[in-house]
Amino acid sequence: MIIRENYLKKIDPFIDKLIIKVLTGLRRSGKSVLLEQIQDRLIMQGIVPSQIFTLNFESAKAMHIRDDQDLIHELQNQPFDRNKKVYIFLDEIQEVQNWERAVNSLRVDFDSDIYITGSNSSLLSGELATYLAGRYVEFQIYPFSFLEFKQLLELTPLKLDKDAAFNLYINLGGMPFLHHLDFDVEPSKQYLKDLYASVVVKDIVSRHNIRDVDLLQRVILFLMSNIGNPFSARSISAYLKNEYRAVAPETVINYIKATVDACLFYPAKRQDLRGKRILQIDEKYYLADHGIRQAVYGENFRDIHLILENIVFMELLRRGFDVTVGRIGEKEVDFVAEKADKKFYVQVSYIMNDEATFNREISPLLDIKDNYPKYIISMDPINRSTQGIKHMHILTFLLETESL
């Protein structure tokens, strides 16, 4: 397993600080392993293992812990040296009823450094905001980037150049467990199908009390097939009506919110670049891991332009950018990426093999009259930078993390 330095660098400044570290992300995206890597760092820094408490609430060892009182009782009975700091790691904390109260109590009653994980993005909503306002910091954990995927691939018997490795990444995606399967395509697809089923059942259906699972599956498949396309609840309601499934737009919205809550999809709001405002309609959705799409829906190579857009969107999130879709007049810019005082615009294309395609891609960027950097990312082998717009091969973007 590789060390996920990108995340550890973000978490490091908060280690040993009186602030709760919260790791959220898609089920099986690597949160538990990241907790182990933090523990390894603590031990290397001289923390004795007896002062580290870790519990995964999906493990049989935690079946007796049902609620906040059980969890507090469990910690109080541990043989810690109370004169030293205790390091507490609670994995998949959402399985514990009223866990927010327990975490707040542990924060108050123990000299502690607390880390928690959860497989839903609303982990920090509701009571936690009341109990722990200003006392937590959240880190979104994502499946492997192509750079991480390639690093793991080099540890297997497969000897692939970067182009072949990228084709495999398009097919399989970046879920961490795939390296245990040596990235063998058929076992990997079976694993991804089972993972998808687990996310649907545990993190969507059960958590949100969804009764019409067939309708939920249809909504998810619609989102998968329309990655990167403007979305409205009415459009999907019309699609479902054509399949003889009459459904209210409000139901569709609630189902989509549930998939976002499970970190299966991520929304990208639309921004009016002239009016400098966020639009409340026609946002887009991208999949946390495109390999799940190939396993469940298929057609990643047929829809290569959509998959490349999905890969770029998720990579920008990994690098800590807030990402919106830009609208300028009747034209659209795929992504507006912003972080602190940094901002740039990105168009994503597959192959710009004729002038019409090239002109269509650069036209929205040329209409933007500010001085922020503008990029086109594609798989074209020839650099077509022009008029202040920088053209970049997608592998350069993915493998050189400071490329933008």
C-alpha cells in the first residue's frame, strides 16, 4: 500500500491539537487505511501503542456498542495512562446512535486527540454542528488518483507504460482494494459491483429509509449515463415517465441528495461568469469513481469524453479546489477552479481532430475577459496552445500535480 501523503500533509498540522479530525468519503475509499497511517506516524513520533485506541464500528468487536453511552463506557474501561494524552480513532462512527454526544463527552473528559470517519457527507450536519461548532475540521477522502493508481500498478507483475496504465484506469477506476486483485479486470469488476450494491443498501436505502429501490437504481443509472450534462429534476422525471414510472420531481431530488450524502456523486453548481453569481438550476453531477460506472453501467470507452471530464473534476477536488461549471452567455466552460487566491478555467476534450471542434472548445475561454489562466485538457498528442490559452495533455495534468 502506498502512503497517501497528499492527505497526511493536510492532516499533519492538526495532529495533537484540540480539534476533532473528521474524514468523510465513499465507502472503501481508503479512510480506514489512512487512520492506520496516522497511527504509524504517531508511533514513529514516540507515542506508545497503549495510548492509542481504535475501533471500527462495522467490526464484530464493536457489535456491543450501540449508542453514545456504550461508547463512553467502552473508553472509560480502557487501561490508559490518564496522565498522558489518549489518541482515539473511531471508524465508521455513523453506526453508533447519538455518536455526536459521545464524541463531545470524550473531548471534554479525556486529554485526547480524536479522529473519526464516516461514509456520508452529512456526518457534520445536525447535532454535531451544535455540539462541536468550531471544534472539528473535515477532510474529504477520495478514491485513488491516476498518479496513486500508477504507483500501485508498478508494485504488481503488470508492466504497463503510462498510456496503457491510463486505459486500465479508465476501465477500473481508483478504488484502493483493486491492488489486492492485481488489477485483474474481471475480479475487479465483480468487486466494484458488490461495492456499489453495498453503498446502495447500507449508505442510501437503509440510511434514508428508501422504499422504492428500483426507482433509486433507475435514478442512479440516469446520473451515470449523463455525467457532466446539465441536470434538472423535471428532465429525469420525464425520462422515467417514458419508462412508465411516474414520479414527482421532489422524490427525484431527495433520491439524488441521498446519493450525494453517500459520497457516490458530487454536484457541480453552475456559475454565471458575467453576473458573478451561483445559479440554482441545471447543476451537474460527477461520480466519485468512474470504475463503478464501468462495472454497473458500462460504456466508459464509448463515453470517453464524459469519463475524461469526470476524471478531471475529481482530480481538481483532490487538489483542494472548489469547482463550479461556468456559463458565459449561451456558452459553457467545463470548470471554474478556485482555491484561496488561485483561480483558473478548464475545458476538457477527448481529441480535437478538426478545426470546428478546436474552435468550439476555445470559444468560451476567449469570451472570458479577465486575466486568470485558461486551459484545455485533452488527449491530443500535439500541443495546440493559442491566444493565451494553454493546451495540456491529460496525463501531464494527472501525473504532474503542480501542472496547474
